[in-house]
Amino acid sequence: MSAIAAYRALLRIVGPAYILVAFLGRIPLAMSQLGVLVLVSEATDSYGVGGAAAGILAVANAIGSPIFGSLSDRIGQRPVVLVQSLAGAAGLAGVVAVTDPDAPRLVIFAMAAVTGFAIPQVGPLARVRWRPITKDKGDQRRLVDAAFSYEGAADEASFVLGPAMIGVLAIVAEPSGALLAAAALLAIFGSWFAIHPTSALVARRTVTEGVSREPLWTGVFVVLVLAQLCIGMIFGSVQTGTTVLATAEGQAGLAGLIHAVLGVGSVIAGLAITGLPERVLYATRMAVASIGLLVLTSPLLLVDSLPALVAVIALMGFAVAPYMISNFALAGILVPVNKVSTAMTMLAGATGIGYALGAAVAGRLADVHGHTAAFAVTVAAAGLAVVIALASNRALRSAVPVDQGY
């Protein structure tokens, strides 16, 4: 089955409405981090405070995601995601309400934490649904491979549209209006994703499964968590460095649009990776993509203008999606089926923690040394990704897939 045929089959199986809802449901999370960064930085006149608030939101999301993922494994996604969507939307509106120049920092940080904890990780949860969706629908391995590639591209596309919407709405309706728009999207499409009929497939599967004796925390899963931590640091530091340089150039409102360019190459690479033959193992793809990350992020240390930054960020994207897709795909086949939601959301949570670390460190360095110091964090994270991928390559290649029962 060709890549195009696989994508057509997936669309035929679930219908276009599910694809649209699952995509739009993940955009508010992509908007929230940069939206909080811009809103709080502008209100407090400090990139350090803005980066800390965005980082706290990301850390709280990283903590909450596996908790809610585990709960979804036990009782199903529908009730869990529905509550998260409504609570997260209220939290985003709350961040807008409490953020002003005279607001106590602790109040802003507390509201960011509550919001981040509540926002659902729609992307990882959508990945969980594909195995039961594609059961008895033909070449399931090929279909799931295509689905995971699509989900990787969709995640990257959401990180194109999310920051872009923040950039546009921050100009048209101020940063506060951008976050309120994110709240509305989450309330509508997050809830719709929760109640979509595909959620019943996951619920039936998780409820009928017994408790697996296979452990979640194996050596290879730790590797995948660390790998996602690295990609999160890249996201957080790039967002911060981009904001600093755009502000220095007098174009602060363009920060979201510039960062969105990162996702363009990622979407293209993510959709194209399905065309790779099955003999090219995910561990190999992960290692090659990590090297690509290091090579393509290094020019950030030389960037001193917005046009140059756009060019470098656009190229970076071609390594981001293959790296993330490989990590999530490995998790999908190496963990027990009744722990997949936990695993997927935990990887997403690790990305959030990495974002927080990258944004906070880059923000502190940028306050003193400017955008180049922030981008140095990006390059260091890419270097760490290479070390992790190469050191663990043999273990990942020899890991025995868990029987998923499909």
C-alpha cells in the first residue's frame, strides 16, 4: 500500500469530520504557551517572567497529562477529555483576567499552573485511537504507520497555526484576545473530540482489558522520554529566542508568525516519512533525524536578522517531525496496550517539561545576553538528542514489541 493510498484509506475509515475536530482540538495547547509568553512578557516588561509563566503552564501540563492519560486508560477518554476541555478553557480566560502590570507574580504563575494542568493533550490521545479504528480494515501495520505519520504532521501543523494565530490576533485583538480565542477553540473542539464516536472504541478496549503485568518504565521508554525532553527544549528556546530578536527589531507581533515557519518543513517531512520502506527501523530514523536537528539548528548561533532567522527555522522543521514521529511510534509498539494513553501523554508531558526548561533558561540568558544566548540552548538540546539517539540505538533496535492484541 502506497503512502497516498494509506492516507486515503484512513480518511475513508474515520471521515473528514474526525480529522478536522482532532486537529482543531489540539491547537489551543499550541496557542497557550506562546500566548502566555507574549501576554505576560508585555504586561510585566520581562522576558524572564513571561518565560517562567509559559514554562509553568508547560510543566503543569506535563504533570497533568500522564495523570489524565492513565485515567483515560481506566475509564475511557470521553469523560476525562470533556472535563479537561471545559476546565482548560476556563483557565485560559482566567490567565487573561489576572494578568496586568500590578498583578502579583504568584497569582499569574498559579493561574498558569492550573490552566496547564487542565488542558488536554489531544494529539497523543488521538494516536491511541488509531489502532482500534483500523482493526480489521486491511493492512493495519501500514495504516497505523500512516496514521502516526499523519499525527506527527498534524502536531507540527498545529504548532504552525497556533503561533500564527497568536501573532495575528496579538496584533488585531491584543495578546489577551488571542488567549480568549484559544479558550473558545478548546471549549468547542476539545469537547467535540471528547464525545466523538471514536472515543467509544478506546473506552471499550481499555475497560475490557485486564491490568497488564508488563511494566511501562523500561529502559527504552526512559530513552523516549528523554528524547522528547530534548525536542521540548528546542521548542521552548526557539520560541523565546525568536520573541527576543523580533522585539529587538521592533516587530514583536511577528514572533508567532516567524516561529510558525518551523512547522512548515515538519508537516512536509511528517507526511512524506510514510513513504520510507518498513526495513528502515524507527530507531534508525530517530538517530538520523537527531543528527539533522543538530546540523540544522547550529546556524542559529550566527543569526542576527529576521530574514535569516526565518530561513534557518524553515529548514529545522525537516528534522523535527521525523524525530518526534519515530519516538511516538516506538512507544506505540513497545508499551502494553492498556497503558498506551499513559505512555503517549507522558511523552507529550516530557515535551512540555523540556519546553519549560528551554523557555526558562533561554529567557534568563536572553535578558542578559540577547537572542544568541537563547539559541545556544537550542543547539545544546539538539546535541543532547544526538547523544541519546546514538547511545540507545542498539537497545531500541533490539527491543521486543509488545503484542497489541489487534
